[in-house]
Amino acid sequence: MAKDGHGLWVMPAHEYFHLSDSDLGAIIAFVKQVPPVDREASAHTIGFLGRVLLATGQITIKDLVPAASMNHDQPRPEAPPVGATLAYGAYLAPSCSGCHNANYSGGPGLAMNRAHLSPPT
């Protein structure tokens, strides 16, 4: 969410909503300590490809502003104990699936979706 409360374009808030307040706070603290980039942010617009995807129903406005469709009143979860456990992996993994797909094997589409994170078979 922006400081004024509106949802940000393409910000994957839904991929971090399952994290505990403590873990989300740690991410925010890290981001705040990263030095700012000295340049102006470009205006947010939907380009030609975005308009085509919207017009053909391949994406929706909900896809572009995920925070707009989230239930912000949902209780925040507690994190499982940190460790090399199935429970901790299941807790962290949903944050990765947005870019790396649900099975973590990458896939077609945007360049960011191509990284392959699944274990070798």
C-alpha cells in the first residue's frame, strides 16, 4: 500500500500477506536501510501489451493491483520456528511462487518467471 492507502500497481502484496508481523517488519526494516536510488520514478501506465492482455481477459485490474482484492481484516499468522523443516518451508515458499510459478519450475511469460527453483528430478 502507498502512504496514502491506495494499492500499488503490480506490487505482490498477496505474496507477503501470509507472513507474520515480525517477518514482514524485518523485510520492511531491510528495505528502509537500502540506500535510495538517485532518479525520478517513471509514471505508471498500462502499455500496449498490458492493454491487449486486459482486453483479451488474460489479466484483470485485480492482477495489476493485488492489494485491492485482499481481505485486510484477516488475522495475521504466527511464524513457525525457524529451521530446516517442512513447516518453515511451507511458510516461506508462497512468497516465491509469484515469480517462479506454483511448482517453482519457472515457466513462459515474463523474464522474471524463468528462474528454475524446483529440485532436480
